[in-house]
Amino acid sequence: MNFKKYISLAGLLFPLGLAAQTESGNIICDFETDKGYTQVGVYDTWADSPFRTGEMKGNVQICKNPLTEVDSILGFAPNSSPRVLGAQRSQYGSNTFGALVGLEKPIALSLGKKYVHVKVYTTEEGRFMLIGLGKRKDRAGQSNMTEQLWETSISKVGVGKWFDAVFPISGNPGAELHHLLIVPDLASTHNRTNDFAFFIDDIEVNNSAAPRFSSTYYSINYDENTKINRNDRGLNSISLNADGKVQTIAVNQGDTKQLYTKKLDKAFTAKAGQKVTPTFNYKGAWMSGYVFLDKGIDGRFHVATKDNEITDNTDLVAYSFFKGKDSAGNKQPDGNRINPPAFTIPADLKPGVYRLRYKVDWDNVNPGGSDDEGNLITDNAGAIADTRLIIHTDEVSIVRGTRGTSGGLNGDVLKANGEALTKETIPFGKPYTVTVKPANGFKFSHFLIRHGNINAQDSLMYDTPQYVDVTVPGFLVRNNTYEIPAEYVDGDVEITPYFKSTTGEVTGDDYRLNFDKALTITRNDRRLNGFTMKAGANDSTVVRLSTEGANLVYRNMLDTEVSVKPGDKVVTKTDYKGRAMHGYLYVDFDNDGVFSCDLADNGRPTPGSELVAYSHFNNKNSLGEQVDKPGNIPVGIPAFTIPENLPAGNYRARFKIDWSNIDPAGQWSESGQNKINDNGGYVVDFLLNVHPEKLALDVRTTNGSVVGNNNTGLPQSVTYGQALNIMAVPAAEGYVAENMLIRHGHNLDGEEFIRGNRQWKEDTVKVGTFKLPAGMVNGEVRISVDFADNGNAAYKLKFFDEFDQKDGKIDLKKWNYRNREYVTWARFIASTPEGRELTSSIKDGKYQAICLANPFDEEKNKEGQKLEMLSGAIDSDKKFTFQYGKVEGRIVTTPHIGNFPAFWMMPTKPVGGWPACGEIDIWEQIDTQNQSHHTIHSKWGNTLGHANDPVKTHAHNTQADQYHIFGFEWTADMLSWYIDGKKVFSYAKKKNDQNALNNGQWPFDQEFYLILNQSVGDGSWAKKPDASFTYTTLFDWVRVYQKENNPETGIDSQYAENTLDFYVSPGQIRLVAPDKQMVNIVDLQGRTVYKAEVQGNETVKLPQGVYVLNNKKVMVP
């Protein structure tokens, strides 16, 4: 075996007489003297290793410390010891090869964890492991080289400096470790081709999992790749509420299982002196939240404790529990609280970018995570998440950059009004519009936007990004105008425009060709049959060329849409007969009718290029790979990636088969060579349908609605390419519609075609039950139905709000902001103007009612304490009240623990107080239940306990996160509830029971008003709220219908219809009759099982079976 020579450690050897240096503490071996260890060497657990068979001896020696300097991060030398143990990691050893240290005094194991700390310095990246070799005292013949434990370092170990590797050890109480094997390259793939040196020093055993030092910025007490192994706990997201604006950053620990998560590409924003509220969206209980802010920007969080008291809280800004208190000084009975109190950003904190840490832990303020035995953050499934906090003023600056450009000779970026952009002061966090003006002979290519602390000397300060560079491609600039997003205005902004020459581009008609479209191919040995484009993991589209008629070079296949999502990697498979031709793919990203072909020197497409993939040009392909034999490569093209920020839409794409030519118009001229038709080439135009996975579903109706098949809900969005079953239902009898209009595609309010590229299509279908085919779900979907009165409609629209006004405030001509009351549903209602606008607003054509952690100090309870949460509620009291009619609302909520929204009614004159005055709950939902609740409240049903005489509440299975039409019909003697057009519950007046009427069974003969709200529970029905979650309910519209007025009651005689409702459930049929009528129930043998005159509410108990009720067949389960 040809073994490699040793790495020389001779220059590091010490003379034996050198004085020793030792450190205080529990160090059992420091290599300064021969004390503490009995031998050193190399060892490999692989039995056939050349170091076990005697073929190799290994290289390990006491030597000079290779690095004694002060560490720039720590501010001191982590290892100033003169002598250390040096070893050579040999390529011929296995991944468990390492330096062996025989211990003078064995380490006794126990069931409880202890920690071995080893200072390590390595010259090459590797994963360190400790293998403990020893024996059990109860086994006399056992070798003291028997493996007792294997443990990887729980602390980070890097390259080129000293680190403290920490290994947890535990085992049989009768076992002792006589040797420690320090392995530097556990992750080796067993095919190493080189050796490297590593060094160890100061072996210590103690009870702390924390490294003795950490030469990294913002260190944690564990390896950054440490995983948690519990499924019942996890940090979903972190939030910061500043001035009512809730900013949230996803962590997704439940998916990643990472103890430590860096989100340094994200940031929260706040101002100096501002009071902010941090929240944790954490799955689990009995954990606490801690927030740290490096105010001094020195690469570490300064926190210290002594005797359970915090002695230095410089950078600990908020915590929910530590030794019985929170950061506001409030006593806390236990640590079962995750969200800490609000804190104030120091007023003297300078504008800039700061490191911010959120930590979930148990009763521990160590920013690196608890390392206390029995309370490890890893065992408790805690979490550490780092992000940035941008401290800003109200105004920032924007400047035109000149880096890498011609300084304006090729074009310029201007203000929205066309004036020169030099240096402008603009509002922080607000979008800003600019325009571009290309010079003659040039077109816009892309922007480079640098935003943040752009005046920082370095882009990274203690590993924290100070600014971000973003490339904005030309396709995001429409009509030479671009709105810089608000998230880019998170500090000063530098915007640099880039332009490209139009020299050589084909201009004139859109998507020009160099040949007539009737040009045919002159040979039969080459033919393009089609191609398949696979985007991502699932989407695959086949583009098949017709074989009928002449074999034309140009193929218009714009009726074919290839499905892709932003960020998809697209692989194209070409079905081409023949060889020695090349493929080219173009996409008109900016919809200007021209395919721009811009390549870098390495052959790769530039940021503004619309040639996205090609197999050969100038001896390269689009990946920049060298292609020296163009006649021997496949016809297909390399894979390419759809830009992640490409807006949804249909884009003209062109697939070209040609010979070493990137001209999108095809290689052809009257006297030219390599004509595309002579070579068997093709030009195929098709549409690239760029879409997200989920797309908007917009339902627009009058006097009715569109629901799911069989009277079910509709999702808030549709999945691309999945069929959808729908049905149209009128608001009441007498309203009819013949057709539904289905508009589908992209930019549904824009032009149908852009340069001949269809963006959307509108289909007309008959009203009724309809299956929206997958082909119609090729983008956003809008369903429109207008039901009209056919002359027989008794109900007329009297009140409505479609919430279609501009985003912002509610219509105060129709609604009031509800006032706070100290009952469960109303205890958090906002009372300040800022709170009301935050919790009750119009957004995207919906009334949005929300409940969230209270960001305003002014929102206080009756004791003067700041409210925990803030909720939205509106009502129509004194603006629209009514007696009798039909109410409908299209509503969706967000199921979550503590959710408690409602659509309900209360009387204008609540005589007798609640519940005697009456309450009608059209719809309620609680927690995560997929049920809707429909209820009345009265003296009879509540106070006197007659909840089942008649039944006063009903729970119906509904998909809570879907839109439903919740309807309610109110007559003089009957209340009826509807879901998606189907009656689900009724409650009748007990007209023949004077005792019931005298005791408040029917308080529903007075005017009521509407209430729409989002609340949260208190644990009595709906559970207590999750303060880290924003509860949201959307009301798409609300409509109220009434019959023509009667001078006394507001109704006409049609209300006195002779109807019978019945509801079947296991073992019974519930009858609800507003007026007396005969009910006859017979079984299938014709035997009468029930016959009686019914008025009001009656429950008939029956065995399972099939019955006939007043000539209607019913099945009792």
C-alpha cells in the first residue's frame, strides 16, 4: 500500500523542559505536563483499518499551539496555552479515525448527563465526534478499549480558529471511560484524497452543555444544525406589532425541526422611542418567550444573571417569565405563557439594522438557549430565531445609482412626473413610483435596487446584512413605469437602471419572421413531431404538431397553454426525427412583441434576455457549457428556470429548431446558407401560462348566489387545473337567471388579448348545476350571475352592502362601529379611531373583521389596564332596522383555537334585558370546528330552561374555511335558517301554548338590527384566544329582503303560508309547523305510526327505517 507521508508537526514540538501553563477549573488534561493522560496516539474503530492491522502508525504529538492570538469576536484568546495535542487525519482511516487520549483517571458514567468539553482547532471542515472507550466494573475480563458511547458535538466547530466542542455523555452507572477518541471527520464519505491537521486541548468534564466560549457572532449553546425531536411543539412564526401594524415572519419549525433558524433575509421595522409588542405563534404549552436586541451592535447579546436575578439586561428587551416575573415586573404564577409584555425601543437608538432574537425556552434568559441539566432547550423543544430589526425615521432618501452603467447616456430613471431623479426624500415604508426613459437605440433591461442601510461600510456587520441588492427585471416595468414596493423602502434606496441596445433586433410587426408563414420544409428525413415541457414536480404539457397538410416551418399553436409556476425548473423533451439541429426557446417577458436575445460572454442569458435556453451558439449552450461538436448534440434544450417574480399571465413563447443561430425570426434569406426550411427547422409559437398554485375565485351575483354542488360551500381560491362543481341558487322564489358567465385566465379586468396573446376567455353556461372543467381553471376564475324578478317575486331587496367601495373605512351611512361591552364577545371591541380602522375595514371588496393582539396603549379595559386583544364589530342599529324578512350573508372565517365570529341580530328596544329581549344568531363558529351554529336566545329557552321545547339551537357540519351563504327567514310565527340555499333549521312560535308565550317564548315580534363581528372566546364556549394569531372573518356581502309593506306589520298576508318543516336525525323526526296542520306518518307496510295535528315544534321518536310523511318519503337512520 502506497501510504502518504506525515504532515510535519516538528516545527510545533516543544522542548521537554518548557514550563507548563495550566488553567483553573475541572480540566482533566491540558497537555502542558504529562499529568492527566497516560498515552496519546491514533485509533480507528474500523477493525480492518491499517492503523489497527499495524500497517500504519499515525502521526500525533504534543506540539506548539498554532493559534494563541486574541479572537476578534471574543475579545480574548480562547486558547493561550503553549502546548496542545496535534494529530494528522489520515485519508486511509475511516470516518471514526481520530486522536486517542488515555486518561490517568477514568471518567465514571451515570444515567444523568455530563458534558465533555474539548478545545479543538481544525484546518479542514469536519464534524467532530467523541467515542468513549472503557469497561464496566462488573465485567472483570472486559477490555478497557471497549466502546461505551458515541456522541457528536452539540456545539458548533468551524475551521481556522479554536472552538469548544461539547459532547454529552451518560451510560451504565458501572461503566468507566479510560480513553477518549476525538474524531474530526465523522461525515467523511470514505473516499478522501488528502490529509489534514487538527489539534485538541483542555479536556474538561462538567454539568454544563454551554460551550466555554464561542468564537461566532450571536452564538447559541448548541450546534446550529441541532434538531428537535418532538411533534407536539414548534415555533410557527414570530411577529412584531408596531403602531398597529403586525409584521410576521414564518419560522415553520414544525417542518424543519431546526432548533435554530436564521431569517436574516427578513426584517421587522420600528422607530426609536416606539412601543412594540412581540408575539410568538408557538404550538405547545408551558413554555415562555424571550426577545433580545443587540442595541450596541457588537455581535453578541449581553445578558447576565446571579442568584436567579438578572444583573445585566442590556439586550434582553422582553420576556414572559423568569423566576416568577415578566419583563414588565408583573408577578406571574407560572411559566405557561408564551407572549411577553410590550417594550419600548430606546429613544436614543440610532437608525440602522440590528440583530433581533426570539427564543422559546423554559424559565431561562440565556440568549444561547438553556443548557441547564434537566431543563435543556432541546429536550423542551424550544426554538431560537434570529432576524433583523430596522430602526428608521419617518423619511428616507432615494438616489439614482451609476454603478456599472453609462451614467445616463443609454437612458435614465426619472421621477413619476418625468423630472430628474437625483436625491429625493420620500416616506419610509411607502411605495415610490419611477419611470424609465431609454435613449434612442436602447430599451430598458433591468434595475438594480440597493435598499437598507446603504451607507454602511460593509454589507455585513457581525454577519447581519445591512442592505439588500435586488434585481428588478424589465418585465416588471409596464409602460415605462415601475412602483418600488414598500418593502424595498426599508431604509435609503439606490436605484440603478440598465439599458440594452436594440441594434440588430427585428422591429416592425409583432413577433416577426424572416420568412413567409407559408414556407414549407424541403426534406423528409427531419421532422418535429412535438415537445413536452415539464415544470416542477407535476405539471407536464405536450405540444403536438399537426401532421396534416403541408409541412410548414411556422406553426401557430397559440391555443396551447403550457402550465408553469414562478420559480419552476422547466425540462423540455423534444420529439424530433433526425439530428444535427439545435433548439432555442424564447419568452416575451415584457409583452412588447419582440424576443430580445442578450447573452453574457460565458454564453449564459443576461438578466434581461428573452432567449431562455438554447443548445448551441458560438460553441456554447445556455448553461455556459462548452459545445465543440455541434453536429453530435441532441436537438433538445437545457433546462431553464421561470423567474420567481414573473407576474401571472399568458406570455408568447417560441420554440425554434435551427442551426447554430439565435435569431428568433429564423435563419433565412434569399441568398443565404443554412436556410431553416432546407435544414428541417421549425418555429412554433405557443402560450406560456404562468400562474401560482392557488388562484382567486371571484363570485359576483345579484338576488342570489353561487355555491358548491349539493348546497355546499365554495373555496376562497381554486387550484390550477382542477375542476370545480358549482350551482346557482336564487335568494327567493320568483328570482330567475338563464345564464352564468365564467371569465377565466389572467388580469380579468384588463384586455382580453395582449399583442395577440389571449389573457382571458369568457364562457356562457346555463344556470343550474355545472361542473367547471379543468380547462376553465387555467387562471383566476370569475363567476357572474344576475337573478331578475320574473314578476312573481314576493321578496324585494330593502338593504344591502356589497362592500365594493375602495379599500378603507366602512360605509357609516349603513353601519356603526360597535361599542365595547364587558361581556365575552364584546370585551375587546376597539374604541379608538385607530383601533376601529385596524379591526374593521374594507379590503378587496370585503368587510374584514379581525381580532389581534392589542397594539395601542390607549385601548384599555374598565380597570385602566391595556387590553390584551382588540376586535372589530359593526352594527346597523338606527340606520337599518326591520321586522320580518329574509337575510343573507356570504361569509368565510379562519378556523383557529379561540375563534368566535358571528352574524346576528338584536332588538332595537331590548325590553327586559338579555335574554328576555331576544337574540337571533344567524351564524356563529368557534375554534377549529367545521360546524356552523344557529341559535335563538329568550327568557323561555335560556332563563326558564326550555332549550328543547322547542329546540333552540342547531349545529350544522360546514367547512369553516370556505365561503358559505348563511341565510335566515323571519315571519310572524316561524324562524328558518339556510346554508348555501338549503334550509337546515326552523323554530316556530308556540301559538297554542299561552304559558310559553307569556313567559317569553317568542320575543321576535319587534324590530331587530344586524351585527357583524369577529371575537374570541374566553374558555367558557370558544376556547381562550391565541394572542399571536390574527383572527379574520370576511363578509363578502349582506342583503336583506322584505315583502311589500303592511301598514301594521310591514308584511302582507303571504307570510301566513301553511308550511311544515321536518328534520330527520337518528331515531327521530322533528316537526316544525307555524300553523295547525295534520301530520300523518306511515311505514312501508302502510301502518300509521303517527297522526296528529301539529302547531309549533314536535319531536316524533321512530325506529330506524323508511317512512312516508304527508306523502313524502323519508329515511330515519
